[in-house]
Amino acid sequence: MFADRNPTIDAETINVKFKEKGVTLPCPRCGHQKFNFVGETILSLSPSSLQNLLFESQIPIIIIGCANCGFLIQHAKAPLGLSRSHGGGL
Ligand SMILES: [Zn+2]
């Protein structure tokens, strides 16, 4: 599905998780089928968000980008089984 551009992440594991979850659709902007792994980061929710009262305020995510148009897509790591912690609220 996408190339491994970050040695700290196992692209094959991500591909397997995407297949298990049915994450197989093409780019929503251009319809291209290939994506590149861009990296991972923490998405911090606004301190005033009501969601912070119910869930964790930080969500570990992975970012992939369309190999054709560069459209960026974020996936929370926890639902994919990629997060080492159980935080993230998802
Ligand atoms: Zn695209």
C-alpha cells in the first residue's frame, strides 16, 4: 500500500493492520493507490475541549501521504494496535 520511509515503523505491520481494518480505499483527492509513510506524532487536543474531560488529551498518530498529490491522512495508532501506550482516547 505504501513505502516504508521511517525505520522506526514497520511498514508491513501497518499494511497488515490496514488490511485487517479494511483501510484499502484510494486517495480521496486524486484516486491514486499508493501512499508513503510520512511519520508519527502526537495530536494534542485543545485544553478547553469538552472531549478532554472524557478522553485523553493527546492522541498518538501516524501520518501517511498520497504518493501522487501529497494529500495527508492521519490515523490514530491505538485502534490499529500500533500504540505502545493505551492512551489516546481512541
Ligand atoms: Zn492523492
